Amino acid sequence: GAVVSQHPSRVICKSGTSVKIECRSLDFQATTMFWYRQFPKQSLMLMATSNEGSKATYEQGVEKDKFLINHASLTLSTLTVTSAHPEDSSFYICSARALGRDTIYFGEGSWLTVV
Amino acid sequence: DAKTTQPPSMDCAEGRAANLPCNHSTISGNEYVYWYRQIHSQGPQYIIHGLKNNETNEMASLIITEDRKSSTLILPHATLRDTAVYYCIVRVGEAAGNKLTFGGGTRVLVKP
């Protein structure tokens, strides 16, 4: 199956700093990538949808200036959590849809802890 | 979006078939039924999807009722490693960017 890789898998940052999470499609070109957030014992919540070369579309209630998404190429999307606070601590997961295919594949997820 | 309803949890015995139900009574004609699972602390894993015909792959079988208002995911021989949260999702159409919206899922515990 298609492989989506995230980096870092775990990161700890200080409150007020920014942290970047990368999402790469390793063996396919991803026209669309999605970013989710998941708090403990809860389901995945979609944050935004990004298409290569265009601005991301954010879900209602998600601050676009706080969660910066860049989809610079067909294999890479990045999520930057700006001015992180402890309440941003969560499991962040990306997914990607391959060009010309219906199925969406997920990365392994990235644990963010803000101290 | 067509919403789905799944039981919050179920147990099944190792080596036996696990049948996971899902109701999606408001599904539209061009919407697919997707199944994913999430093992603890990992990203969701694609299992199978279908439109109206039954589907089978190396992981599972998907049975969709004729009226498409419900479906069942079948894990033919459950193993301990199948313990996970299983999500039944109806995919939104092209105009909404093909995004997957997750509900609560079914927490499946496979017991020895």
C-alpha cells in the first residue's frame, strides 16, 4: 500500500515557540493532504485540507494563523503550530490522497507536547 | 455528509470471525463506505472500501446491504493484533475535497 511518513514522531517544545511537523508521501504523488488532531480517547478531528500549490482550507473553529499549513510539492505538506501552548498538546496526523486514486492513506502521527 | 452509527465497543474471541456493523441510512448514491482502523497511538490504517457490491481483500470483507443503508465489516479470523478502534466512514463527494470525517468508531477488543 501507499506510504505516508510523518516527522518528527514525537516532539516536546516550550510554550510560546513554534514547531513544524512534516508529512511526506513516499511512493506516490499526493494532490490533496489532510491534517487531523486527536486528543486522548477521542476521535480524529479534521483541521484542514491542503492542495498542492494553493492555500489550505480550514475547518470551522481552526485558527489558520496558528496552524500554518504549506503544501509546497506533490509529496510534502507541513503543519506549523505557532506560539504553541500546553492546550495544543495533541496527536497530529496527516493523510494524503494519491493522484487519480480514491483511497486516502494516513501517516503514523506526531505527538506534540508543549511544556 | 452521511453520518454513520457504530456500536461503541465489542469483544470478540481470537480465531473467530468478527462482524462489525455500521448504519449509514442517509448515504447518497455516489458515496462510498470506507473502513479504517486505528491501533493505539498510531495513524489510521486503511482496510477496505466499497460502493454497493461486496468487497474482499487480504484483511477483511465488506458486506453492503442492497439498500446501502448499512454495512458489515468482517474480520474472518480475528487475532490479538486486530484489537483497535474501527471506523466506518462515508466519504463526502468531490465538491468537498474527498475528506474523511471520523465518528466515534467501534473499540474492538480481541480476547484470547
